[in-house]
Amino acid sequence: MEKNQGIGFFERYLTLWVAICIVAGILIGQYLPVIPSTLSRFEYANVSIPVAILIWLMIYPMMLKVDFQSVKNVGKRPKGILITCVTNWLIKPFTMFGLAWFFFYVLFKSFIPENLAHEYLAGAVLLGAAPCTAMVFVWSYLTKGDAAYTLVQVAVNDLIILVAFAPIVAFLLGIGGIVIPWDTLLLSVVLFVVIPLAAGVLTRISVIKKRGADYFNNVFVKKFDNYTILGLLLTLIILFSFQGETITNNPLHILLIAIPLIIQTILIFFVAYGWSKAARLSHDVAAPAGMIGASNFFELAVAVAISLFGLQSGAALATVVGVLVEVPVMLLLVKIANNTRDWFPVKA
């Protein structure tokens, strides 16, 4: 992973691009309905083939950046890894479920019909069970985080996703009274985690063997810099071409969905960041630990929401709202982390 990369042009204005894609998608759905109608024919096992291709385009470049050889360093400074893992997998999914349930079923009950509340809850759970794997490198850099240690945190996190994501999602959605087909959920994990992860690992090994690590990190990976954002934006246009009626009928719902997601993001950041302070970790470990839990692997959440519930579902809409709010909230948390650097011991 290149250590000197800040937030790029596309990432910095991601919220703006998402908003433009929402409008473009809705207009296509309203005035060119033949496009979503045609795309809806290309499905297999409830998975949209065009969307699957775009999601692979999003996820594969991210997986190239993960060096699983770094996992061998996990025992050198275990406290930060412990905080990351506990926050991401034993706290985050459950607080997300609790917040989403409270807001959608209790506080906003008079605004959100019960059937949509179920779907919004499902989308929130998918976000909560998918901690960040790629953008955290950017957040780590912006807070002067330890790049090598961040890489270890991400690699461990990705390995846990392989085994923990599906059971946690199924468990929490079951509590919420939402029945999901296990076969579709497992297929989604294979399609959108296992396959791109394996492809990324094999590509990394092959290129480094042939051309060396410097070429891989500084030339090869850079070729894919904009593919993730491009895949995401095209996916959003397709998704919102199907979501037009839901949005135009319930424009307030985007704001209502955003509220618990923003609260959750800030809460989880301070759980990990505060715990790191209590554990007297250095700031360059504490800040990435807070960021990896606060941000989401939203590409995976969007992909699984579409597979399980469909392009027109409230679950898919909720995951996209997560994309919409993530960048501005994370930039706020970066500023908070940078302004509280003196909370932490000076690294020797």
C-alpha cells in the first residue's frame, strides 16, 4: 500500500457525485424506463449481472491493496488489533441494529410505513456488519496514522469478514423479524468478498513476483485508482433508476435514514478512539482504529442489499444513504482526531 496518498479528487467530493447520480438515476427511471426494464432481465439467482460486474469493478481494486502477509505482524502490538476487532464485530453491528430499530420503529414510526422500516433496518444492519476495508487507508493517512499497522488492521478485518459477516447479518435480521434466504446471503459473500479477495491476492502475488513490490505499489495499483469510484457511481445510477418512485413518494426518508447512520458513525469512532486513549496507545494507532470501525465497506453492503432484497428495495436505498453521508462525516472525524492528538502519549 502506498503510504503517501491523501484523499483524491473523486473521494473528496464523493457526496456530490452520489447526489448527482441519485438525480440522474431518478430521471432515467422516470423518462427512460426502458433502461431499467432492460437491465432487470439480466438476473441470475436474484443477482443483477450488470450490477455484479460493476461491484466487482469497485471491490477488486480495493482488494489489491490488502497485503495478507502483514497478518504475521499481528502479535507485535496486539492492543490496537484487539480494539479494532472487538469494536467492529462485537459492538458495531449490534449498536447499529439498536439505533436503527429505535429510529425506524419507534421515533419515526409515524413517518415510515412498517414494510419500509423492515427494509431500512436491513440496509442499516448490512452497513453495520461491514466495517471499512479500503477508504480507511485514506483516513489513516489524513490523521498521520501508522500505515503499516493500518494494513495489519485491514488484513485481519478482511479475514474476519469472510466468516463473520453472513452469520451476524442473518442473526440480527432474524431478531428484527426479517427472513432472508441463507443460500442467497452465502452466494453474495462468495461473489462480493471471496472471489474479488482471491483475485486480488493472486494478482498481487503474480505481479510482485514478476515486477517487484515497488512496481506493484507505485505503478500497477495506481492504474485502478478511479475504477472503484466509477463502478460505485454507475451502480448508483442503475440503482436509482429503479428507486425513482420510492424517492419521489418519500423524499423525507433519505434524511430519516441518514440520522441514525450519522449517530452510529460518530458513536463507533469514539468507542474505539476513547478505548485506545484509555489503553494509552499512540495516536497513529488510535486514529485508524477509530476510523476503520466508523467507516463502512459500503460497496459490500450495497451489493448484498441488492442481492437479498432487490434494486428497488428500501434496504438498497439505506445502504446508498450510507455512501451519501460517509465522506463528510468521516472528514469531520479526521478533523477531530487531528485536533485531539495531544490526548495520546508521544510515540517514542
